Amino acid sequence: MGEQKRKEAAKTEFIFGKKNYKFMLIGLGVIALGFILMSGGGSDDPNVFNPEIFNWRRIRLAPGLVLLGFGIEVYAILLNPNKK
């Protein structure tokens, strides 16, 4: 009898719900997309300057996506999964 009560008391419950994990994966994907867009633009020859590193995609879009992804992650953590 005591063992059955311990099993019921030790029943594990996740902190986050399914909805939280969905938003976390979406946020992680947006962050990864931002870092992918930030990559590249370098030159093969270190003596040659490539102005592609200063284009709009790498300076404005990619960091904005990373910040948006972090915002989605914060929302996913604070989201109440039990609220209907």
C-alpha cells in the first residue's frame, strides 16, 4: 500500500506544456535563421575588402530576427499552458 502511494506522489509532470514547446521550437528556428543570414560575406583573400559584409541583410535583418527569436523564447517561457 505504501509503495503505491509513493508511485502516485512521484508522478512526474512537465513544467511546460505542448504549446510552450511549440513556441520554443519556433523561436529557436527564428534565431537559427537569423544566424544563418548573418553568416558569410567574407573575402577569400585577406588583402581584398568585400563590402558585402555591410549589406542590409547582415546589418539589419539578421540581428532583428535574432532579437525577435529571443522575444518568442521569452513569450514561450512565460506562456501559461493551462489557460484556455
